[in-house]
Amino acid sequence: MPGEANVDLVTTGTYEFVVADGPEPGTYEVTITGELGDVSATGTVDGEPLAEEDIPSFAEMEPVSMTVIVDEQGNVIPDDPSGEDPFEGLFGGMGDLGTGAVPGAQLGQFFGPPFSEDEVTVGDTWSTSFDTPGLTEEPITTSVTSTVTGTDEIGGNDVLVIETSTLVGAFDFDFGDFLIGMFAGFMPDDLSEEEQAEMDALMEEFRFLMSFDETQSDSTTYFDPAAGLTRQFDVSSTSGIGMDVNFPDEETGELAAFAMKVSISQSVSHRLLEGPAA
């Protein structure tokens, strides 16, 4: 494995929103289809330019589609009578890691901040905080604060400029217990006392810890109040993921350790291609 790698990924995608009446008065059914375009990669590995053979071949992704129910402020509400979160466990649970709470980072979230239930104008600020299920027993807390900072013009349309700061709490998750349970299922039942003692000692030091740093994102929404839609939305976010692993070497069976830190900076710009005039 390289000691250090710096990679920039760039891609362009399109989202289509189809809006229909919802199951209850004051609700709407929104079908969202997203499709990513070509992905390009540049960067360095241990200080050397990224070679073409080092760049992974990104498989062609099929369009992803989902249907959500929202209220008049655009907040997603469950359409399941059980009240379950429609996004819990999405994409094999990877959507529950917390970064999905960053505005615009997932299909099920509209481009822009959660809106206030009260009428707002330039200078007004509103905040919200919510918990989402994570990989640990404790939920992941997200806080969002938005301020209408002024007005602007986008494509001849008057818009409100909304600055939003979103903070997703840090959390750790240890996959060790899960992996130990999986390994134990493949172990023979007739281990000698010595072999069992060696296995117990090995498992005692086994570790697979992942840590997710606090995620900060800042976004600007250009909202057209006359049309009731967002004309443009820009968001940038920073976060980090760490791994601390202690596992048996495949050849020697002895424990080998490594640590890895990944820093992630993301910049996404959305703009309206087509939409209702009013």
C-alpha cells in the first residue's frame, strides 16, 4: 500500500424531479431519478503522478430512482404506517454514516436547507437539530442553521440568498466484534486446548476500529420565492475517516497492524436546468 495518496475525483450528474399529489392534504409525492456521468481521476501516489494503470475503472452506474413524500416545507416524511425512516439502511446502510445528512449529498434530500415553517425575510435566522440512526447504539446528531443574507438575480429571476451551516457529529464504530463472530463460525469444533488458547489470545488483540470525524458543510441556496424552487445551490464540506486495524497476517497467522487516515473535501454545485416558470 502507498504511504500517501492524493486523488481528485470529478463527475457530473443530473437529477430529475417529478412531483405529484401526496397521500394526505398538504403532502406531495416526489420521484427523484439521479444519473452520474463520466468520472475522472487525477493526483499523486507517494509524490508521483497518478499513472493510468493506477486509476480504477469506474463501472457504468445505472440511474438510481426513489420516491419520497414531503410536506409543504419540503421536509421528507415517512409514507410507511410504521413511521420508519424511508432512508434507513439505504445503499446497504452506507447512507446511515452521517455524511448523508449534508445538504445535497443524497437523492432523498432536496437541494437546499430545511425551511422554516414561519415566513422569513432578509436577516432572519432559523435552526434545527435532528438525530439519525447510525452504526452504533447512539444516533448521529445533525444541526443546521440558516440565515437569509440578501437578494440576488439568477437568470433574470429574483432570488433570496440563504447561507447554511451544517454540522454532523463525530462517531466511532468497531467492526471487530462482527468479524470475530464471523471468524468463529468457520472455526472447527475439535480445537485442542492449546489451539483454543492461541485463538482466544489472537481474538483478544484483534481490532478493526473506524472513526468518522465531525463533518462541517457550508452551503449557499439561491431560492426563487415566486416560483417556489431553488435556482442554484452550492455546498462544500470537509470530513475525515480513520482506520486502526490489528488483524492476523494471512501467511504467518501473527497479528499485523496498520493505521490509515482519509481526509475528504467535497465541493458540489447544483443548478436548475429546467423547471416551472412559476
